Amino acid sequence: MALPTSANEIWPYIEKWPFGVLSFVTPTGESRSAGVMYKVKDRSLFVLTGCDTWKARHIRANPNVSMTVTIQRLPVRVRMVPPAVITFAGTAEVLDVDDVGADMKEALTRGIDDMPNTCAIRIVPKGHFVTYGIGIPAMQMRHPEKSLARVPVVGG
């Protein structure tokens, strides 16, 4: 096992664990975050939300976001080692749910046809993935210098 060195090593973790914390900024500059379930397609994350939710309104005003994905590697009862994490900055866009493609709409809505006032948020990572505990033995996570990696989002 080794720390990741490419985006290709990171994406399988993001694709496997469909929960993360999406952080955004209000129009008055206050930070906010929300736990979200997401689906991945073409190296973008998609979130279903109400069109009038705080996150949709704030992202329309400021598309700069941050996302943190937690990777639970051990049984929950093992508390001495935290979950591994992947965090990244990104650009988000609020879309009509019909504009994400039929396959993504089906995945996000789980086949429920009647979801009025619903939209999707597309999150595109930028810059670097910053990881903690990805690709290393769990007990090595006690040593931050051996657990941290910074990997460009673009490229293999």
C-alpha cells in the first residue's frame, strides 16, 4: 500500500462512497456546509436538492465550493482510527434535473417521477485532491506525515 500519486487512484474511492460534506459561502461571506448524497459521472459529482434550498441559492450566487468525502475503512466500533478523507475545492452549478441526462436523473431520483421543485448540483473538482489515510494501512494514520497526500485533480 502507498499514498496515491494520481487522480486515477482517488476517483474509485469517491465513486464508492456516496456521502460527503459540501461547503459553500453565503452572499454575505459566511461559510455553510451540508451533508449530501451524491452520484459520480464523468469525474463530476451530482447532488439532488430542492430548487429553493439554501445550498442551491448560495451556490447560484457563488459557485466556489469545497467537498469532503469520508472513507470508512474499519468497523465503526474501532474508534482509535478516524475515517480516511478526500477533500477538494470545486466549482458547482445548479442545473434543472432534466438537464443531467436520463441515466443520472434516474440515479439521483431513484426512479421517482414526481419530484416537483427539484434541481441538481454538479460539482467539478479543481486544483488538488488532499487526502488523509488513503492507500495506507489504517494504523499508519496515526502519523500525519505518512498519511497526507496532495494529488492534482487533472491527469491520470
